[in-house]
Amino acid sequence: QVQLVESGGGLVQAGGSLRLSCAASGAISSINDMNWYRQAPGKQRDWIATISKRGGTNYADSVKGRFTISRDSAKNTAYLQMNSLKPEDTAVYYCNARANTGGYWGQGTQVTVSS
């Protein structure tokens, strides 16, 4: 089992920045990819970024060039640095871990971008 706890969400003006954190505990060694998703009100949950165990990254077109995913293995934490935020980035952001034992989700953290 893997437990994930997100933090760092909040209210920010358009053009601003936030950094989300996702602290993992439990069966850490079983984790392969760490991912971030987001879900806006009334919409489906969308994938936005992945970082592999080896550090390779991939991004959705909607965030490419503005968001950066990273992970600190020593702290068992993944991060999502979000710059140049837009009102359309407003959503609940979820951390996801793909592990040998299955997929795991955090509880989500709200990000609100005002215009």
C-alpha cells in the first residue's frame, strides 16, 4: 500500500505561481511513475504530468512550458511547480502513484486562479 498526501494549493492571481507537493509513504520502493492530474468543476479528471522512476518527464500540452514536475527520492516527495497560472488552471489537483502493487491517489488539493 502507498499513501499520498498533497499540499500547497491555494488562491493565486493570474500570472502567479504555486508549488504543489505530494508526500508518499508506505511501500515507497514499489512506486514507478508519479503523476499529477486535475479535475475542474463539472469536468473529467485529466492527466497533466508524469515523472518516471528514472526522472523522465512528460506533460500535457495544456501545461507544457508552464508546469514542471520533479521528485525528491530522499524525501519521498513529488512536486508540481506551476508558473504563469491562468484562470482555466483552476481545479482540484490530485497526485497519483503507479506502483507494482497498483495505482494510488491522494485526497486532492484545490488550486484557484483569479483573473
